[in-house]
Amino acid sequence: MHNIDIDLVEMTLDVMKYAIHRITATSLELGQPKKEEELRKLVGETVTSQGIGGEKAFQLFKDVLVKATVPIDHPRHLAFVSAAPTRASIMFDLVTSASSIHGAYWMEGAGGIFCENEAMKWLVSLTNLPKGAFGVFTSGGTAANLSAMVAARENWRKNDQNIGVRGLIITSVGAHSSIKAMAKVIDADILLVDSENRMTESDLENTIDALSDDIRKRLFAVVGTGGTTNAGIIDDLDGIATVCEKENLWFHVDAAYGGGALAADSVRHLFKGIEKADSITIDPHKWFFSPYDCGAVIYKHPEKAKEAHAQEGSYLDIFKDEGAVGFNPSDYQIQLTRRVRGLPLWFSLAMHGTDKYKKAVEQGIALAQIAGKLIAKESYIELVREPSLSCVLFRRIGWEPKDYNNWTYKNHKAGFALVTPTKWNNGNEKETVARFCFINPDTTTEDISAILNSMK
Ligand SMILES: Cc1ncc(COP(=O)(O)O)c(C=O)c1O
């Protein structure tokens, strides 16, 4: 398996040919899932004692398996939070893999970690956090949020009175599911401010004021959202920061999706207060056009994260020795062995410059505004709320939840578009509505019009 022969050389060329074709493709097929039995029938047994050969396995992947996936960078993939990695970043993802770099410790990964840190410097600069703030790349927003929550909890537990006490975090209903899920991982309770709209200073104050003394003692962190996944809403970060400072609470901002908009001059003012956060999540694999997987967590005081995360072990001592000294990404998040997953972002930033990133993010915001205007012109659809960042919620008048699902399936099956419904509070009820989330700067006004027409 580790020898080089003519078959391996041919296979390498085949793989490169595929990659070149995919990286330079200007039109993509919107694949769709098949049942597992169906896929098994089409490909047969692939993992056998003797192997089926690279050529055959690759052929099956190209002919069958990749066609049962949705290319996340399809311009009419407007569901969830899609992605649109730059071609440069995809190319460098290949280089990152081929280079076999261990990204945990400077001793082994210095050159790669240096590049990651150059990209990180730019991310940190967008937040306006004070000097000394820094971060690391993670496998995504969930891992970044978890890393920040662990740092917050460990910092709180430095006070002996909190050792053995179950912690409590306040966030809002609009916060991403990963905040609630990661609270379970650290065995903390979550208290939700009951609104999917912008969480304000007074929402937070009232929630804290209503706590009994015993419960108040368990509260150690507040999570604000810098662009909710469902609707692109940015909490009152400045007001929340004021309360956190007064109440001595760790302030985490989950800007996994919206963080890209920190680069957009048109909306940067909406994030006022983010510079007061203790930690921030930003996912380059969402709105900074990196391939999966690439999240980031940034800390105002990285040394606090290091106290929480640095692993100890006699086999690791050498990494901490003076001779090996340098920045060790593993000290600041939950993972030890890690891919230098910030490298593709670094290469793309180095190649294109940050202005192009600003422009590409602004395009997502512009597309949301265009969609809003197109929707407002039609009588069969209407906006549920004004577009926010790159999210647009709208309803098809007269439709029931099943109509939205059928519409999604129909467009997907036709290989035309992937746009999914969500729910939004309408009075006391959760109403099923349609949602666009624009990331891909290649999405066109014609794409949006065609999707809206498919609801007629
Ligand atoms: C606001 C927010 N936070 C966290 C996440 C989770 O990120 P990931 O899927 O990269 O773990 C998402 C994903 O959409 C998100 O939108």
C-alpha cells in the first residue's frame, strides 16, 4: 500500500483529472440521495479481503456515489447554511492533504501553523477584540462553541466555590442547536430567553433578575448570536456585553454563520459590542468560502483557554520544552491531533487578498435584498420579515406545511434547486415558511426568480 508503482501513478493522474474537472466546473449536477439498499445494489461489496482495486472503486464513486450527494456549492443550493469554497481553497485542501502535516504542535507543524495564524490574524482583526486576542481553527462551529464553553466553565471553576457545581448558561431560543447540544456535553443547564428575535440587554437583565439566588450562583456564561441560523438576526451584543461585565459572566458570541459579515462594511455596525466578547465562533467553512471542515474559535484572553484545554502527558512533554517552543493550536480547543485546516483559507486569502472576500460577502447580502424585492412584487408570496444578513423568510400564501415539503422534494428531484422550509413564530403558533440563505456569490437574480416561480 505504501509502494509506488505504475498503477499508483496512473491512479494519481486519474484523481488529479477528476479534481481539476471538479474545481473548474461551471455547472454542477444537483445530486440526490438514494436508499442505502439501492446504493448497495448499484455498487456491490466494496470493502473485501483482497480489495476491488482503485480504478473500480473510483469509477463507482464517480458513476454512482458522488451523484447521490448534493454539491454544497451549487448556486441554487439555498438551504441550511450552504457553502461556496473558493477554487483556490479547494486546490489547497488537496495540497494540505498531500503534505501530511500534524497541526497540533509547533514542533511538527510550524510552517503550516504559521500560515493558519496569518489567516487567523485577519479574522481576529475583523472582530476588533483588544491586542492579545487570538484563536485557532476547529472542525466547525459546534467544536468552536464547545471549546469556548469549556474555557468559560473552567475559568468559572477557578473559584473553589464553583467546583462540583452544575453550571448554567443563558442564551436565546434563536441560538443554534449546537449551543444546547454542547451544554449537554459539558453537563451544564441552559436557560433560553424566550424569543427568536434579537436578544436585548433588558431581555438578559430580566432573565437574570428572575433567577433565585441559588440558581444565579450557577450562572457562568451568556451566549449571544451574531447572525441566527434561521433568520440572520444579530443579538444586541453591546447590551449583552454590558450585562456580562456587570454580572461577571463569560460572554460568548456564536457568529459561526454571521461572522463572515464582519468583513462587510454595509452591516458591520450591527455587530457593535462583539469586541467586548470573551470568545467568538466564526466558521470559515460557511461565509468565508473555505472547504469543509473549518471553524474557528477566538478568545479575548487565549491564556484562559490554554488553562482549560492544554493536555498533559509524559509523551507530550517534549512539545512544551524550550527547544520546541511555539504556538500550539491544541492548547486552545478540544482536539489534540488536528489537520491544519486553516491552510486552504490562508492560501485563498494570500492569493486573492481580503478585499475580494469583502466583496463576495457583500454579494450574499445583496442577493438577500434582491430576493426581498422580488418577493414584495408578487401577490402569491410575501416576506415574513425583512431580510437580515443573507437570510430571507417568506411565505407562499395559502400553503400548508406539506406543500412546502412537496415543493422542496419536487425541486430537488428535478435537479433544479435545494431550498428547504423552516418554522417561524406567528403569534403563538409556529408557522412553516420558506427560507433562503445566500452564501454563494455565483447565485443569480435569475436563479432566485426561477425558484420563486416554482411556487406558483
Ligand atoms: C450560528 C451557528 N452556530 C453553530 C453552527 C454549527 O456549526 P457546524 O455545523 O460547523 O458545527 C451553525 C451551523 O449552521 C450555526 O449556524
